[in-house]
Amino acid sequence: MDLLEQTNAIDNYVTFIDSSEFPLKLKLISLFCDTKQQQIQELRVTLQVSLEVYQHIETKSLFNLKPDISSNPSNIKFLSESNIIIEATLKPDLIPHLQQQANNTEEAANYLLHLSEQQLDTPLLCTESWLALSVKQQQETGEVGYRTFWSYINPSLMLEENNTSEAELNQGITNFFEDLIGNSFDSATKEITEEAFGEISNFWSKLTEDITEENVSLFQTVVNFFTQDDWSFIRIQGDSALRLFYEGKNGKWNCYTQAREAQQQFLFYSICPLQISEAKRMAIAEFITRANYGLIIGNFELDFSDGEVRYKTAIEVEDEELSTETIKKLFYSNVATMDTYLPGIIDVIENNIVPDEAISKIET
């Protein structure tokens, strides 16, 4: 039996992060959970924003709020004196991550607020992990607004393979295009519907590729490891890669994983938190050359064009299966090496220590 639960008014703020890592503090006024057999199947949030913030969200297509897949009548005009309400649902491929932390609406609300308060790097707070369902505003003449494609269907139905789910999805798609054509019946209708269909098809294909168990890939093995090892991470849209945050004894930095399916290669990078100025790049080049001479598993790299320094560990799997134990060794040896050599990089950049002395301080 399905149960749709709703919290009382939350009246709290949640800080989301967009693809450019820009923080977006939004007022969370309610949260919904659709549960089945004491497991969360869907998570929805209702957010309250100003007109200025809404315009930013719309311009940047945050929360996947794209004009090609919305039934937005051209005559809608939102006013600056009233708040705008946005309802969004969590992408279904992230529900398993949520299920590990919450079983009901109250636990889900507390977990989301905790992540925001602690400013934790997690896909649940990434705007691209949410699908906007509707945008509404209460005005003197009544409520105005519009719905997106995702409000016509339940995205979680994409994960189910049965006749009932297929019928519901087909009916939702039909209703969406009927409303879209009804609201946009002009010379541009054909172009609009083709763009909408293309956008929906691309999302559908990507979601199926990410979730189906039939396609167990290198990337899925990597995702499984970081999930089981209790690391928060963000999927990089359009690529088989993850971004996560690591804090060591000597600093904190971003890390990236990449699974190259065609080449059967797994790569892991620690990105140095310091950007190297042009004046210091030759000195850092000498430093990492000296460091690399004694390293066995991985190596430092310097991008002379922008001054980025990173440490890379990688493995070519070929016909063998990539194990979580192998990923674990590459990951922890990588971050440990960056943590070891980071003070030397800082010495060269900020303290004007010559590279060989900086290496000697670390390796002796």
C-alpha cells in the first residue's frame, strides 16, 4: 500500500549547490514522501523563492527547469511583490541513497536539513539532482503558474517494469503534449514539441542507462564502492564521473573519479586546493618532478595553462573485473599522497622554499 506523507510547515532554509558550485539558499516550506513497504519511493520538496531568485533558477535551468519541457503559457507574468512556489522531486536514481538514511517523511526532512546545516557535499543538495514539477504564484486575480513534464508522470515509474506503470507513463506523456500544444498553438508549435520530445528522450535514455541492473559497468562499481564506504559524492552530469570532497591533516580539496568504459580504465584525481601562479609554475614543475621520482602507484601532474596541480592514480582493467578492494587502494593511497606533499607545495608557493629543500623536508 502506498502512502503519501506530508510534513507540517517546515519554515527552514536549505542551501542547494548548482553545477558551478554556487550556493543557493532557499526556503523549504514542506516535504513529501511516497512510501511503499516502509521504504521511500519518492521525495518531493516545496520551495519558496522571490521573483529575482526564480528568474535566476529559470535562466540557469536549475532543478532541470527547462522551457522545452514545460507547459508554460506565454502570457504568464509573475509579480515581484509575491513569493513564488516551486515544487520539485528528487531524481529516482538517488532514492536508494536516501533510503539508507531515512524511512519516512520526518527522517527525510531531518536528514536534508542536517546535510544543509553541516554544508556537506552531497548529491541530494545539488540542483541538477532535482526535477522541477510546477511553478506557482498567488496573485489578486487568483493563482497563476505552470507545470513541467515531470508533474504529468511519476519519474519513479521509470524504474518499474509492469503494464500499470507503462500505461500511467503513456497517459502522462499524452496529457503533457496535449496541454503543451493547447498553450502554444502557433507557428512554433511543431518546433516546441520536437524540442520537448528530444529533451525528454535524452533524459529517459540517461536515466535508464544509469539505473538498469543489466548494464553493470565500471562506473557502477565505482558508485557502489563510494556508497558502501559512506562517502558523499555528486554525479557529474553527462559523464561517467563523480566529484567528492576530502579533508586530510594538511588541507582539504576536491577529488574526481572517472570510469573510461571503452578503454576499461579507472582514474582517480586529487585536485590541489591551491592554484599555481605563472611565476611559480616552473618551481612547482621541479617540485612534482622530484616527488614523482620516488612514487610508485601514481604521479603528480601540472597544467601549465591554468596552474592546476593534481595527483592521479589509475588502473587498466581490461578483461578483469574491477574490485572494490582495488578502488579502495587507489583512492586512499591517492589522498594520502596529496596530504603528504601538500605542505611542500605550500612551502614553494607561499614561503619561497626551493623545490629540493621542500622535498627534503617531506621525504627525510
